[in-house]
Amino acid sequence: MATNNYDMLVQLDEKLLNKALAMVYYKGFIKFEGVYNFVDGVPDELLGFTKINYKLRVKSEPFVDLLDANEVSIRISGELNLVILTGVPVCLDIELNVKAHAEFDQGTQNLKYSIWEVLILSLKLNDKIQMHRDFIQKLNEIFTILLNDYFKNTLKVFHIPMALHSLELPMMPDDPASRLPVSRVDVKILDKKTLAVGINFFADTPSASLSGRYTNGKELYFGLKKNTLTEIFNFWWDHTTFNKTRKFDGQTPIGFDATLEKGVDLATRVLSLGFIESDTSYENVVLDYGGTVQITSKPEFEFVGQNVVKLSKLVLKTDLFASVNADVFKQIDLDTSSFVPDKITPWQDDIHLKTINERKELLSLKDSFYLEITDAEGQLVFNDDNNLVIRLKKADFTLDFKHKGSGLTQRMLEKLISFIKDRVVEKVPDIVLSPSLILSKVNVYGFTGTISDSLIEINPDEITIQTNLIVNELKSLPVAVPLYIANKKSKIIHKFECPQVGDVDPENRIGYFVIYEALSENYTACKTCLNAYHIN
């Protein structure tokens, strides 16, 4: 049983959690500052001597290590800047180990990591201020109190915005009755490498168990019961505010059938008894199309294997339009010899009458259709919000537009209607089967995720998904390292190895290979490392 008897079984490799924390780090969200008083009851004029202003800035991305008993260790390396004794700055390098319990928050319906212990692994003064050993020991005690208080009582919880960040269904009203119910959630760390989460939605299953790893080298695994997907779909259909309608429009150049031009010229010749001769050409032939597609009743579906889903009772209401326009070039001549060949007439028998150059509508279609589709086929895919959905791929139906005769050949008209049918199939709204499985939104803190190397397997009773997630902005690709790092906030540029680069928050960094480019964009050269380039 690939779901271990849960409605949905999720397994996350710790590699994925580290990717998520890297996103948080690079956006500069892991830092804090404040004021701490370590002596109470002193006169106001002496408060400056008992007060510490502190600011902790994380200098490298945190590291997640899964432990036993649902414990998560988060290593943090940073720089602690203090102002003591009414203005003396002190800077320390600090390494922390924050321990947290992996839990599922029923209220917010997401995974959280509740902090319960903070350990200072190392603390190193990197200032030249000479301090008495007893004072440094006192500072250590203060830091321990300060950091424990902040993490355990102020921060309290780490949110790692990746898988299971939320169990929300798309396009639902903002009320408790429209939230996907959750009857049971179990969380367990397997082999210190994988975080497993078992979820029951509509009813509990006492025999469910979290044993067994199924990631098979991937970063994410999902196992879902087929009947659970049906239940989620029914819940979504009954509660969503989405009217299951999609609008579309577009424009595309189309190839033109040369036989039409010949047919137009031949008809002119015959109808004028041979006296009028025309030479017609069509250029810049463009199809404008669009409309709406709405699912009007709840369809039924059946999983048939190979990632294929059969749909029945699919009813669509469509309003469609299409028009074909072209630049028409026509030269009209009078042939005074009619059908007598020009080569045997002794006179100049062709007289030019007129030249036409105009934009012309060759065809206009507009109609509404009520389509009851009995044979349709879809595919299981992730949509843009990473919900598992059924996306229509094939459907058997006919579009019989009521229209008067047009200048198009029958072959062109059939190709045009086939094109419109394909657009209708593309625009049928997705059928939602699950909450967002990977990211709550495709954009998290300015980062975007891409699912890669996905394996979807449809079994008799379950569907399993094994996949990796690439954070597009953090791809592991060899890249050239720029020689200069600029601070987008202060507008100062430094050499890559300048000590002041460490003070630049990651979200404010930008690299340059050519210093002139930065200077031309109003950056100022650092007085420490690029003094020769500094312009007053």
C-alpha cells in the first residue's frame, strides 16, 4: 500500500527542506534586532550602561538536519553586532543550533517546526577591544538568555515554505466551511533523512502507519488514494466560487489554398463570357479567434493507467467566433477577344480596367454550442499552482457553424474548424483533484519552482508521484563568478574579496564583471578596496 492506508502520504527528503531554507536566507528574512536590559531598577541616567542593542545577521544559509523522534536541527551561522556601554560597538561571530519539533498545524493547515531549544555552539569576538574574561563570560550568559528568549518566545516557529505549506484548494470562498477538512495528520522522521506526513481528510483510518520510505532518490513523494481524489474533486466542485469558465482569444497567420485564387479568377472569366479577366492574390491571411468554454455539469472520470484518465458526462457550453482576413490584390482586364487565344488576334486585345488593393474579411463565424461529450480523455498534470488536476487532451464532438457561403475552399474550412476544436479542448477548465502539493504559490519570496523528473504511476487503488523540485533562481549550474559585488541599497561597489561584502544582505547583492558598467549606473567605488576608482 503506497499510501500506508492514509488518504495522502507525503515524504520529503531533507535536501528539499534545505533548498527551502536557502530561499528564506537569500531573501534576508533570517535576521533580528532589538534591545536587552540585563539589570533592572537602575536610575534612568545609568540605563545606557545596562542596555545592549543587538542585531543578528545570518551570514550563510541555514542547514537542516533531520533527527529521531520528529526532531529537526537547524544550524545557523551569523554575525552578532552589539552596542554596549552607551555606544561601544562589539561584533561577534556566532554559531547556533536551533532544535525544533516537526508538527502539522491544524489551524493553518501547514507544516511547522516548533522551537524548543537553542544552543550556542561557538562565539568568537572579532573586535580588537580588550575585555576582561569575567565580562566576556557575562556576555555569554546574556547571549544565551537573549537568543533562547527570542527563538523560543518571539520567533517560536520556523516556517519552511515548500511542500505542504498549505492544503488550500484553488478558487474557494474564504470561510471555514470551504476549507478542506483534515481528520488526522501524523508526522514522523524516517532514517534521519526523510520527513513523512500522513493525512486523512474526510474520515480517520485507525490502521494507517508511517513506516517505509518511497522517495527512491527523489526529493518528494506523494501517494494518494483514488477515492480520495474523487472526494476532493466533489468537495471542490460543490464549494468553489469558480464558474468553471475560461475565456480565450488569439490571432495566427494561416496558410492559404492557392486553388481559391484560381477558382475566383476562373469564375470571373466564365460569368463574363470570357471578356473580363482577373488575376487575384491573397497575402497576410490572418485568423482571429476566441470565445468562452464552460463546464456546466459535474463530469465523471476513471483512471485507466499510463497517466490517462477517461471522462464521461462532460457537458460544455461554448460561445465561439472566428474570422479570416487578408490583403486582397486583384488586377482586372478587359479581354476584347473573349475566349479567342490572344496569340491569333491581330490587335492588342487586353485593356487594363482596374487594380484593387484592400483588406477584406473572407470569412466570419460566430455561434454557440451545447456539447454533450461521451468520449473524452485527459491527463494527470500539475497546474501552475501545483494542484494535481485532470487536463483534457482529447474529446469527440462536432462544431457545425451556421454560416453562409464563404470564399474559402471546403478543405480550408475544415482545417479552420479543426483548429477551433483544438482550441476548445485546450481551454476546457482543469478538474482539480488535490490541494497545492508543492508550493502554496508558484512564486515564494520572489523564487519560482519547477517540477522535474516526475514519475506518475496509476495503480488499481492509488496514484503515486515521485518528483524533484528545482528552484529556478538557485539552480546548481557552474557559472562564472563576477569580480565585483555591488550593494543595490547603498549603491557602493566592492571587489569580490572585500571584507565589507560580508555586510551586504544577499537580497541587495548584484554582481558585475566590468566595473565601468557599475560606475556608469551611478554606483560609487568602495574607499577601502577600490579607492583608485573612487570619484569625489
